[in-house]
Amino acid sequence: MRSLRLLVVVLLAATALASPAAAVTPAVSISVSSVSPVYGSPVTVSGRVTHVPTGTNVVLQRNLGTGWVYTRLMHTSSTGRYSTTYSSTLGQNHLRVAVASTASTPRVISTQLVVAAQPRLTPRPPVAGQPVVVDGRLRTAGARPVDLEISRDGVISKVSGRTDSTGTFAISATLVSSSKLRVVAPPATDVSAANVLFTTPWRTVEVALQRTEKPRIQGSPVVSSTLATVTGTWDAGVTFACQWLRGGEAISGATACTRTVTNADAGARLAVRVTGSKLGWAPVSLTSDQTALVTGGTLSPTPTPTIGGEAEVGGRLTAAAGSWGPGVSLTYQWRRSGTPIADADASTYDLVAADVDHRLTVTVTGSKPGFNPDSRTSNPTAVVARASLQSATPVVSGTNAPGETLTVAPGTWGPSPVQLTYRWLRDDVAIPGATAATYTLTDADKGSLITAEVTGAKDGYATSTRRSARRAIPGPQSPSKIARALTTFHAALGRVDEEPLDIFVGPSDSLADGARATSIQKRWISVFRDDLRGVHQPAGVPGGFGYLDPFNWGQFPDNPISYVNGAGVFEQGLGLQTLALFGSTQTITLKDTFTDVDILYSGWTGSAGAFTYSVDGGPEKRVETGGRATTRGGYVERISGLPAGPHEVVMRGAGGGGGNPAIVEGVMIYNGDLERGVRVWEGGASARRALDYVAPHDAWATSLSGIHPDLVVLPIGSNDFAIGVPAADTEARLREIIATIRSHVDTDPSIVLMPYYDRPAGGDVTWEQYEEMYARIAATDPDIAVFDLEPLFGEYGSEQRAGLMAFDHIHPSDTGYALIAQKLAEFLDAS
């Protein structure tokens, strides 16, 4: 193995010591931009040298008859190319390129090129009988005689001149016809290499014609017509050649002096260029004025349009015109069974009822300047069919008792307008005469299933019929009973232009709190507030948000209020959800549009903390919550008189109180409704039961004293049902809550019990028992009515219910909350 390695090393060394390869001889090429330039014009010399490194010296050499002399130094590029430019001189210039030798390459010289420069002639071509100047520069400097020789018909005449000190000359002569010219420099008395006879080659100069005329075109520029060239008057003996132009560009093959106008000429302007020639004279070319635009062309291609889209009322048809070629403008006309449709002149057409049972076509007309318009009509569509109406499952609202009016909300039908008719059915059999959107229940309806049927009709659309969910009719709750219970509310509603109407929703649970709503404005309380304001709010009073308690301030992304480091307290305030502020690191920030704000807080007879607040970054104001006459909630710090618009209030813990905090219960936000309009207060907390609002947990009620409610909506009991609390126990607690409310307010508010709907429950309790319990409370109190949500949401697990619920199937969706708000507002107004 070792000897093998040694052999390899020896062989490699031998290879490395071998003699270098023989040098490669470069090859060089040469070319010039012109071999017969006019004196003084630039001549470019270029070429390529192979087998040399980048930057190799290349020398341009020139021989003017006295030997090769250095002219330019150049360097090759990375590809071996070179280039230079010099100014031409009179006579023959012999050119070559020499590549310098290097250690590895020999010197190499290119082939020779001969460049013969001609004297300059001004003007060119000369005009017969007018002076012409021939100028140039000899190869040698110094003043000396120089002759211009003129040869005409074999006779040579001479005009003598003289160069200046630089060898430059200019000789003027007059030519009467075409001639040959050359410049001759006779030898000086001292005949030497620098003063040899200098003669340029003969140069033939043609003299321009003297008499010419701009041609004219005779004939009409219309496709298939013939145009003729009128040449006018020229010198005798002149022959003519013609070239027709379209838009200024020569037309291939159009060299006759007449032209039959073709379709290719349509839309363009034509002209003719006439060239006059005469032996011994320079030719002259003149161009006519352009014609008007050529008309009478035939458009091509003209494709047949096609129609896309469904031939059904309400649908849209679209015309595809195809490719008509450049510059063609298209118009459209839709036709119904061959008859043009008024104003249907776009590329699309929306089908209407009048199109039913007809076939439609579209005619496309192409237009282009210079061309005759052309039209193509599509194949007809299928017979236009009636469309299907957009329909919805009707929802029946109202109280399920004899004497009450049920109202069917048909939902959204479209496209609008749709003619709706109604029919009510008892156990799927039509009720005679019940053909309105409302139906008043009778004793005959007890124990039956009532269904509303809505039928939609519209010209051009197929008739559609939808039925609502069936409603079971329980015991009676008469209209007069509801109206009596809402007496206080309706009286306040009648005074809403002069004084505020206050509605308290609570105490309640997570549904009133808006659980699972996507926005704080999507809670049913917010929507209910806006629904009432939409009908009853005084003009010019936008109304503020209403009351917010702190605990759920961070729940919704669009909450007007946020807090930092606040500690929850669950025994104070309308909804048992307040915040304790101990020190300055704990803040509550309100950002909204308002004119006034009430900050509700708990006050104490003993020591308690303080808080400060600032408005729009202004100075802080301190509020002491201790040392009050009584310990209760609902103390108010009012901020008023702000200009309408967005504002910011920052509340901050200020310490004090021997370590006891300041407890902020919530804020009431006004926007022009401090003195009048509809206002809503909320007292709700997630997971709360009726048990959580009765003694000894009834401190929340002390905050009611400043509200003066005209209406109390009491949505509580659903969580009691869910954990299996017997209906009788919940009934006792609801009666206690109602009594607590009445004992803490100075009004006689209307009270509406709002039971929710059936849901999974523990124990043996049934929702029917709870509904009977709510009805029993209302039946024994003249100022209480029941607004039952079960008919709105349908049975548990039904499609009606599913369409209104959030993902947890316990809380409503935004749609469900909106339905609650809408129907509650309607319930209150209808009563």
C-alpha cells in the first residue's frame, strides 16, 4: 500500500513539472460603420480579439499615403471586443488594428480596410442655377491651392480655391445640371512626401428638379370606390411613381397611382406620395393631404352573442358579446319574445314578472368610425320561470289565553314587496274567519294547539306557504287584567315628553345581564331600551346608555366602562355586583357619549374610604363614602352640564376610612335625558337565584330609593328551576322580592313577571309547575302581569328554540335577545 502511494505522488510530480503548453496566437477582426463617409462625419471602427485577456492594448493605425501611424489606443472588454470613433478626412484612409505582444502572445495585425471620404456638399441635392459649396480638409496643414473639377457631358471645367493654414477649403460653384465633381490639390514647388498630388474620387451629383407640384387625390374615400392621383405640373420629361399611405404608413403593394378603397382602409385617412424622376436629375417626393376618414367599411368579426344566467324572475341575465375586434363600440338591446324592452340597454338584465312565460334575446350592435354598424342577436333563453320567494318561519307572539290576541310575525319575505295573507288553525284545521295577522283566542281554544299560517304571493313568483310552531293555550289572563297591571307604566308613558319614564329590570340573573350576547348593545335590555325609544322618546332627546354595574364591566368589548385592580363586592348595589376601591392603583374609567352621569356608591355611618373622579382629564374631585346619616346603597354623586359629545370620567381609590374601601355600585349614563325620556336601570348578576335576593341578602334594595321606577320587569327564577328548587319555595321568595321592591320606592310601579323557558332541571320539578306559579302570583295581584318567553322560544330542543339560542343552549343568541326586547316592547304597547 505504501509503495502504491509513492507511485501516485511521483506521477503527480511529473505531471506538474511538464513544460507549459504553447501560446495560442490571437485572432483579430475589424469593421467600420461606413467605407464612403462624407468628410467630417464620424467613422466607428470595431471588432473582436480572441485568446487575449481582458484589457489587452489594441492600437488603431491609419495610413494616409505616407506610412502607418498611431491613431487610437483601445482596450479589450471581457469578451475581447473593442471600439473607437474618429472623424473622417478627405481621400483614402487605410485602416488596420494591431494587438500588442505579451509574454505569452505574439503581436498580431488585422486585415486592412480602405475608407474613402467624399467632400461635403451644401445644399444636397443642389438646385440648378443656384450656388453649391464643396468643402473639406486636406490631410496636411498649410495654405495651398486646391481645385474643384466639374465634369459634365465629358467636358471638365475647373474652379480654383485655396486652403487655409489648417488645410481646410470651401469652393463655391454653380451647377446647371447633374455633374461629376472631384477635388484636386496640385503639387507645391517643393515636391516632397508631404506635398504629393491629392485627388478625391469623382463624385456624381444630381441636381434637383426645378418645377414640382403637391399631388392631389380625386374621388370619395368610401370602401369600394376608386381614388385617382392628380400629379400637377412638373418639369418636362419627369416620370412618376406613386405610394399610397394609410394613417401616414406605406400600404404594402399600393404603388399604382389609382387605388380601389378596401375594407382595411375603413376608419383611416389615406394619402399618396408621388416621386418625380428625370434622368440626370435628383428625384423629388411630395405627399398629398390626407383624405377624410374612409367610410363604408364592413365590421369583422361580428360574433353572435350568448346569454348567461338562470331564466328565472329575480335572476340576472348577462350578455357575452364576443370579440368584435379593436376599436368597436358595443350597444345592447334586450327583447322579450322579439319585442324590445324599454330601457333594457345594458349588458345585464334583471328578470321581472313581465318576463314570465317568455323567451328573451339580446341584440348587440357594433359601431366603429368608418364602418357601417352591424347587429347580431343571440339565441333565445329558455322560457322564463317563476322564482321561489324568500320566506321565513312565522313566529307567533302574545298571551296564550282566551280573550288574548296572538300576533304572527311573518319574518322577512322577499324580494319586497310580497303580498301576505294569514290563516289560523286549531289542531291543523282552519278556524272560520281567522284570516288576519292577529287572532283573538276564545274559550274554544282552551287545550288546543294554535298555528298561524302565512302565505306569500308576488307576480312572477311561485306562491309559498309557511306555518308557525304550534302553541298550547293555558289558563286565562284577560286583556283587562294586563291593562290594569300596567296602569302606572302607561300613565308615565303619556308624560314621557315632560318627565322621565324609569324602568328597573331586576333583580335578575345572567339573562338580564346579557350573557352570551356579542355586544353590550345586543343585550335584550339594551335593545328593549332602544325599541321603546324608537316609538316614545321625545324629539331631540337621544338618551344615554342607562345604568351599568361594575362587576361585568369587562365582559363586552364595547363596554363604556373598564376597571383596573378593582375588588368585587357581592352584597351591595342593584345587582349585588360592585367594586371596592382601596387606593390610587385601582381605577374605573367611563368612556361614552353623555351629558350627565350619576355615580352610585354605598355610604356608611362609620369609617369608609374615599374615591376621586376627574372629567376629561380635569382636576380630581374627592368623594367621602363614610360618615353618612344611614348605611345604605344608592348614594349619588352627579356630574352634570357637560356639552353633548364623547367624554371620559376616571374614578380612583383615594384611601382613608381606616383601611375600609370606597364601594362604587355603578353609574347611570344620561345623554339629554336627565329630565325626560325613557331610561332603563339594570340589576342583574350571573347565576343568581331568587334565594340570593331575599333577607338577609336584600341590601340591594336600598339602592332603589333614588330610581322611582314606573315599571319593574322581574326576570328571576330560571336558575332556581334548574337546580330543582320546588315551585312553592320560589313563589314565596318572589313574593318577598316584590314586597321588598315596593317598600323601597315611592312609586306604585307596574310589575311584569318574565318567566323564561323550559330547560334541563334537577329533581322532580317541572316547568309547567313554574309557569303555574308565575300565573298564580299575577292572578292574586292586580298590578302584576306575566310576559312568558316560552311561546317565543318554543320547546326545548325544537328548531324554533335552536334558532334563537347561543352555543350553550341556555342563553339566547343576539337574535333571541332581540326577540325578547321586541316582544316585550310590543306587549307593553299593546296593553
